[in-house]
Amino acid sequence: MKHEFDNGKYTVCFEDGRLSALRNGEPWDRDLVGDNMVLAMLSEVDRLMLENKSLKEADELQGAANWLAHAIVDLTVADLQSNLRIGYNRASRLYEVAIAQRVASNAQASCSVNN
């Protein structure tokens, strides 16, 4: 596992059970042995990058499903299926995300009104 920080100024590596660091591409004389905090942060960065990658690979019809969820108050999976001309399983996945985003959006809007 290897990640760069501060526009490449720092690189932290975890290879063969050993943590190491580079500064400006050169070995940084810094002892990271036993530094579980650095390893935990590196693992979290790795997890977040994978999560971000999967979000970028989200369904290209999600925007249309979100729009329909706002336009049709009583939206159903069948509505998505027929409007987007897709199968039930895909429509169901899009529906779940669209409704969750609609609820979050409505909650945020009501908080803005109350403030």
C-alpha cells in the first residue's frame, strides 16, 4: 500500500509488513516502526479511495432516477422501470438511492427553513 500526500511531497508506504516514508522522493530518515497511527491512517486513506472509486462507477441513470423521485411524489420501482426502460433489479437499486437522497434533501431543506 502506497499513498502520496501534499501534492507528492510525502509518500508513505506499507510493504512487506514495514512502514517507510519518502520526502520529496527521497528516503526520509524517520522511524515509523511500530507507528500504528500512521498505518491506521494509511489504511483509512486506502479504504476511502476504494469507496470513492466505487461512487464514481455509480449507475449513469442515477441522476434521472433522482429527478423522477423529486418529480413524482409517489414514485415506485415500476415507475422507474417504465420511464427508464430498465429491468426490475436495476430500477430497485436506483429507487433505493433516489428515495434516500430525496429524504435527505427534504430534511436539509426543512432545517434551512427552521434556521
